[in-house]
Amino acid sequence: MQKYYDNWENEQFECPKCKWHGPGSALVLGDYNWESAERLCPLCEECITVVLHPTIGETRADRESFRMGPKNIEAAEARQADFALRKLRGTAPESMYVLRPLLCRSSFWHVAL
């Protein structure tokens, strides 16, 4: 399992199924959720690794790979604060609602049950 800001894109991987060998940047995006994304072999689509999406704190701390820019981080934090103030309500218990920012190449917000 890799963290988003680790050097996984430049790391060399080998597929246990078809023996393909190459850099992480050549891996194909597989299934993903609000927490992580699978990276697959470009030839046989075997899952090679899983990359965790970064948190706001990890994005702030990683100044070298700071892809989002301060305005996007501030907007994400403002949305998170607004969400906490509104305390989303529904038929499910409130504790079942989860809000998590995905701070990959663009800003996404998911509400998961």
C-alpha cells in the first residue's frame, strides 16, 4: 500500500501474474473509493498496489508536491467546517455519514453511508 505523496509513480513494479515490469506511472487506475485507489497492471489488469488518497494535513505538509494550491486547501477546509456546522441529517444515524476530501488532481467531496 502506498501513500499518495510517496514516490510510487517513479518506483518500479512487477506484475506477479504476467511478469510485466515498469514504473508506477504506467499503472492503470482500477477500482477506487473515498479512501484509496487500486493501480493495475497495464497488460493484464492484475492489482499491483493500492494508493491511499491524501488528507488535507498530508497535502499541507507536502510542500514539494503541493499540487492543490492554498486556495483549494482553504476551500476544502471551509466546506468541511460548513458540513460540521450543518450536521447532515437523514434517516440513518448521524454517525453513519462520513465526509472525506479527496485531494488528488482536483478537489472532490463524497458523502458515504
